[in-house]
Amino acid sequence: MGDAQAPSSAPDAGGSADPGTGADGTPAPRRTHADYTGGVYGSMLAASVIVGAGTLGSFPRLELVLLLLLTGVVFWIAHVHAHLFGARLAQRPPDLAVVRRVCREEWTIVKAAVPPAVAVGVGPVLGLDVQGGQWLALSVAVTGQVGWSVAAARQAGAPGRLLVLSALVNLVLGLIILASKLWLKH
């Protein structure tokens, strides 16, 4: 039972770890695989945007597509900012390589907004009215949320039962978002 910890780029409970160094100050290992947890978050964010969109203006499809994509970008920027400039800034400003790495790692938030935005855009091709396009986009977002969660669990090396559990939890969360759309009736 030693006190040594393996270097990690994950922040501690206070969120103060430098994304370029481990808890002990040594260089953190570079991730060799994508981190899909941002996709789970981004899909849930997209579903929430669709539910909250309500009545849109004169160009509802275009407005919803832009709202989905811009919200994804804004939250991506917020996540990058939080990752880079929390308590770490007082310790050591991040270098350009760290900024690029964090931007790349958080990009899945934006990527998760794209399929629901595409679903809104193809709605007319499928003969869907605006509301039908919203339901399609919401279904795509929830499906993405479940898919990203399974990818994240698989990436983490979770056993099969935890993959299923992750999918079920995210499905339930997505169904709660779907139910809120029904309850809010817009």
C-alpha cells in the first residue's frame, strides 16, 4: 500500500489538476483513444435544446438547426474554458499544445449536435412537418446519447453488464427528456 498515484489528467474533486500534468506534477499520459463522454453530454444537451425550442420564428427548421449547432459550440467552448482556466491558471498557464488537446478532446460535444441537426434538415425530404422533424431530431439525439454512453463505457473497459446498464440509464434519461416534450406540449 504505497502513497504513489499514477499520473492522471483528470481533475481532482476540487477541479484543480492541470490538464497537461498529473496530480503529482509529472506529465500526464496522452489519451490514445477518443473520450466519448462529451458525446453523451452533447446528445443530452441537443435533446434538451429540442424540447426547449418551443415556438420558433419564420424559418423554424433553419432556426432549430442553428440553435442545435450553436449551442453545441458554445458548450464546447465553455467546457474547454473550464478545463483550461479553472484553478489551474493560477498555477501555470496552459501551452498551445495543451489547449489544442483539450479542444480536440471536448469536440465530441459539438459532434453530438450534428446528427439531430441533420435530422431536422432532412425532415422535409421525409415528408415531415416542423413538429415531426423535431420528434425525429429528438429521437436521433436520444439514440445518440445511448450510443455515446455505450462507446464511453466500452472505451473505459467496462464489462458487458455495465455496458448494458450504461445504455439503460441513458435510455431512461432520454425517455425523461422525451416525456417532458409530451408534457410541455410544444
